[in-house]
Amino acid sequence: MSTRPKVSVIIPVKDEEDNIFPLIDEITDVMGSNPKELEILFVDDGSGDSTLERIKQRAENLPTVHWISFDRNHGQTAAFDAGLREARGEILVMMDGDLQNDPGDIPSLLEGLDSADMVGGYRVNRKDNIIRLISSKIANTIRNWATHEDIIDVGCSLRAMKRECIENVKLFEGMHRFFPTLVKLEGFRTAQIPVNHRPRKYGKAKYGISNRMFKALVDLFAVVWMQHRYIHYVIRERG
């Protein structure tokens, strides 16, 4: 199709076979099934189950469903990056594929773009265990202190943004958690709204505290360095 859909919903997935059908159904219930209005773009990050087959099966009957598939597992940041570059929508929505993000929050995110360039969600009444909740609180506090930000929930993937926000942003592994900060460095406005959080029904979490803590610390140093070294200038005249 030559024309862009209004909204692209980008969803990285790895071994989420039981979540594919209900997730597509929920997004369609909220956003409709008009391909001129909506694109649902899955990024299969090296799944070893029937995730990709189920996406293809649903795409046979729903023209809004599209996918790209990696040759192997490359991680969530790579999946988001590929999806953001591949998506055709004027507005780009990011969300997880585990059904913990609620598609019912997407309209509120889109409404927020009337006064901001990116709107991120922060999860209320989180359905995580106590260890994950405490680690998330500590991570939020440290990141905001180091970056001088006020992001309530840096770990929430549910976001909506205008397409131009990503044009000059270069993502590195792990950097999707700092997306609001990277977008603000480009001069765009960000906002936050509360969103629903649901317990995981199917599948297992793909990462935990032990396999992301040290990487996240290195990522934080990199972002702080970028904030201090970023080039900002205004051209006063041309001749």
C-alpha cells in the first residue's frame, strides 16, 4: 500500500505463541481493522515455538497484521529498533507482546500526542512480584538522579510517538529503556500517563534482575555521557 496507516503498533515477541491471538484480538477490538488506520507489526526475535506461524495464520485474514522475523535472537532493543524503522504509520506505538500491557490504553496515549511528541505510560497497580517491584523502584530512582529526569516508570514499554521522533535516534543494545531521554535530546516534548498493568497468563519473562542489572548500569553511564556531550546549536543567519 502506498499510503501510510495512521497508527503502527510495534510488538517484539519471542516465544509468545499463546499470546498472539488474544493480543491481536484485543488491539483490533480497540483500534478496528481498517488497514488505512492501523498496522500491527510483530517483530519475531528468534522464537523457537509457533509464534511466527500464528502471526502468519492471523495475517491471512487480517490485512492490518504484518511481521518481520530475525535470523536469531537479537534482543528487545534490536527488535524495537527494527520495528520502528519498518513500520509505516504516522504515529508509532510500542508495546510488549506478553499481554501485560493493555491495548485499551492506546487511545489515551494517542490523545496525549495533542500536547507532546512522545507519551509514555507508567504502570499502576503492577502485577509483579515484590523483588521485581523493589528493583524497578531502585532503578527508576538511580536513573532519574543520574540523568536529571522525572520518568516515573522507565521499564514500561507502552509508548506512542510521532514518527519524526525516531528519525535521528540511534539505538544501542539496552537503550530502549532510555527512549524518553534520547527523544528529549533531539528536542522533542515528552509526557507520561498512567496505564493498566496485567498479570502474565502465558509464557515466561525473557529477562530478570540478574541478567540486566549490570548492563543497565553501563547503559546509564553511556546516556549520561551523551547528555553532557550532545551538540546543540541554533543557526542565526544564512547567506
